[in-house]
Amino acid sequence: MNFTEELKWRGMIHDMMPGTAEQLQKEMTTAYVGIDPTADSLHIGHLVGVMMLKHLQECGHRPIVLLGGATGMIGDPSGKSQERNLLDSDTLRHNQECIRKQLSKFLDFDSTAPNAAILVNNYDWMSKFSFLDFIRDIGKHITVNYMMAKDSVKKRFNGEGDGMSFTEFSYQLVQGYDFLYLNQNYNCKLQMGGSDQWGNITTGTELIRRKTGGEAYALTCPLITKADGGKFGKTEKGNIWLDPERTSPYTFYQFWLNCSDEDSKKYIRIFTLYSKEEIEAMEKEHEAAPHLRILQKALAKDLTIRVHSEADYNAAVSASEILFGKGTAEELSALSESMFLSVFEGVAQTTVARDVIANGIPIIDLLADTTKMLSSKGDARRELKGNGISVNKTKVNETFVANADCLINGKYILLQKGKKNYHIVKVE
């Protein structure tokens, strides 16, 4: 496959330095994307760069992921108005190990082929560089005028945020040196990233040209946006993470499932490996029956399986059916505690002592007195007679008594009135 043509039809190219496509057609080319390991998990905002590397490897080229252990201690000013918190080396190493595991679900690090993916950390070489050596060997090749002309620098100097420290100002030089180091040690000729990284990337190509006269290229992808103008990958609760402890597989699945039609057409090209023909066929199906949400379901399935597992995907689908009224008592009892809590996040809860539930609570008392889910015992009786109350997805009548046999995961009882009115009894 032709790498740049593949990215073009997927809408993944924003800027590309002249000669880049020709270089990639000429020979197996090594390219890198940098990630600052500021957390012990990637979030979906990182996936654009990761998918660029995935397509690169699929096209026979060699991907390098550069974790910015050194640059993560500085903080990149691009697209930011405040200086970020700096991390210590132990935290950065921990983050690196966690991120590598996540990357291995996308990139092949273990292949014996010449284009096996490589993971490097710029702390390994930057930590050995003295300040005097750096300003003598690297700093003299790039002028302050050149650095000041970058948009990311100009914005901060023109009143955005609190100005810029010397530490941050030096960031593009450090990133430029990364490219030079990879160029000299791994024959890396291409750096890729988001469009906000163009200034930093071209500093690297300029440094290589001035210091060694070597070939170096740049390619950036558009910054991903949502059709409604909101920030991609952000929800009211923050980032959508790849780590299941930070963002549950159910929440991850729901994020993609709930994308707008317009966004799903864009995202399915960027975040999956479906071919152009497959995507166009799905789009036709989707346009014929938008209510079936074919694109969203395909997107959610592909990414949930890739990032988590097929079992997590199946559990997320079952959980969705439970929440929207189609699930069974058996499917509910099969949910893990974390999945159960994800599905019913935000639902009102009442805590009951374990010895109280062991003795049993009549359903009318539970509804009216213990949880106050219903306003009175008379109201509870009417709902029960009308077959309107379920316990753990099973319809119950006035004679029902909730006891320890009802507990899901040993500690929860799910009460339901009608289709969508839920209440959780938590036993402690």
C-alpha cells in the first residue's frame, strides 16, 4: 500500500513537507511520533498518532514511538497557555511501561521483520547531555529569531496565559535534537504528529539539514474535532482513557456508540483499519437506515475489541441492553462489579446494613421506607399490582421479600420502576 495515499483518503493529512511521499515510495522508511508520558495511560486523543504509525507499519515502513521522558519533564508549549506540571523519573518510567502495553495492541514490537516497531525514551540520551554541551553542539545551529517565529511561541509571548519560561522556550530545541538523534542512530527520516506540532517538527528537519546535511521530512494530521465544536475525546468527566481502571470498557464503548452521524463518518476512517470499500458500503447502509447506527456500532465494536477485548465488547453490548430495558436477569448477574457500576453510574443509591438484608425486607417497605423510591406504601402497592416493579430485571409482586439471595456481586440489588427509573440498594 502507498502510505500517503492511504492517509489522504482517510482524511489524516494536514501538512506534508515536499519530497515526503517520494521518500516513502523509494524505500522502507523509519518514522516516529512522540508521546509525552504524563500519565500511565494513553487517552483516545493519542490514537490519531498511533494509527498513523499503525498504517505506516502496515505499509511496510518502520514505526518508532518516542516517549518523551525528558520533554515530559519540561512541558510542550504547543496549544497550551499554561506551563504543565513536571514529573519525576520514577513516575515517568512507570508511565512508560504502562503505555508500552497499550501500544502493543496496535503496533508489532516483537516481529523479526525489519519494520518491527521500536519504543524509545528521549530521557535515555538527554539525561547524559550537559547543558554546556547542548548549547554548544545544538543551540548554535538554530537562531532565536527562528524559534520566536513559531506560532506556539508567538501566542504565548503575545499575552496568552502567563508568558513562557526559558524551560518551555527550549522545548523545540530538545524535540529537534530528538529527531537528529533518531536520524543518526536509527536512520529515521520522518517525524509525524498533530498539526499543532508542525513548528517543533520542522525545527528538527532544519537542525538535521544544518548539522548533517541529511534528509528529513515532516507530516502532520489535522487536530480531531467534534461536529458540535466540542473537544474530541473529552466528556464532562474528562478524558476517555485506554486504561480500563480509568475509563471502563462500557464507558469506552458508549463513547463511540454515541458519536453523531457526521463524526462517525470521520472517525471510522481515522480509527479503524476498514478498507475504503468496506467503509463506503457501511455508509450506504447507514444512509438507508440511520436509526440502526451501523457506522457507530462498527466503530465501537472495532475499537473496544482492539483496546480491551472481545469479551469486554460482548459485556458492553449486554450491559447496554440491560440499561435500555432488553436485558435479562441472567445477563445482569453476569456483569462484573465495575461493569455494573459503569452501566448504572449516576443512579440513586441507598445503603443498607448487611444484617438487615439478611433478615429480609418486604418489597413495599424497601420501595417506600428504605429507599423512598416511591412516595408511599400505597403508591408502592399500586405499582406492584400494575406489574410495574422489577428487582434485578425480574418482575415482582406484593409478597416479594428482598434478602441476601438477591445480591448482585454480593452487595447490590437493582430496583426498577417502568423502563428507565432505577435505584440501587448497596449492602455493606
